[in-house]
Amino acid sequence: MLKLAVPVLLAVAAVGCGGGDSLGGTGGSGGNTGGAGGGALGAHTYTLPGRTQIEIAPGECITVNTAPETLPASTVSYALDDGTIVDSYEVAIVPNGYPCEFVTAYAFLDHAFTGSASVSGPVPDGIYDLDVMCQNVGGADCLTDNLTWSATY
């Protein structure tokens, strides 16, 4: 009987016991929020409140979202559609409560560009705002057609 018990014990140890669903568990091997082989499995993309037809004076900065967004560690993406008039912008994901100034020490995904752009990158868990500054030289206001953002976690 001892000869049968050792192979059965080894088989159970190699295969493992049940106890999880098809997504793995949270944080375990193959889980959807970490562990070996985890990560994107089970991740979903959530659209955050954006805006259309934003007019911003040169040098001015606005916060796009009307309420701060509380996020777990995520991949955040934004897309700014500049429309037919080419303007210059600086856009950043910043922790809520910081001024709309784009200080590199606390801004995430801080990018300056001309025209339309889309950017993605990681942020740690926190409470965030999406800020946009018009960088036009010469006095013309910036006018966006559409600005969207989302978080994947």
C-alpha cells in the first residue's frame, strides 16, 4: 500500500488542488492581479469622463474631469483630437490636489505635443486628474474636438 501512496501524493502535488475559477485567483500563480503569469488576465478598460470642444487660452491649464478619479494601479490612456486647427498642448495625469502646473516630480504621462496625440502608461494606485495646458505661441486659443481617457486594470 505504501508504494501506491507515494505516486498519488506526488501527482496531487504536481497538479495542485482546485479551489479557483478559470481566471485564477487574486495574486496567486496565474491570478488576474499578480503572481506568476498574472497581470492582464481579467483586466478591463474603463472609460473615464472626458470632454469635447474644450477652448483654452494660451498658457492656461484646465482639469478635464469634473471629479477626481480613484484608480488602482492601472494603465491609463488618453487621446486628444485637435481637429482641423493645429494647436500645441501639454497633457498630464496628475495626483488630485496638485496645481495644474506640470511639475515633473508629481506628473504621470506628462507629454507636450502639437496636433492630435494618444498616450498610454502606468500609474500607481491613487486619485487622479487629467490636466491640459495650451502651449500656443502668438495668442491663439487652443480648441480641441475631443479628449478621452481610460484606465485598464
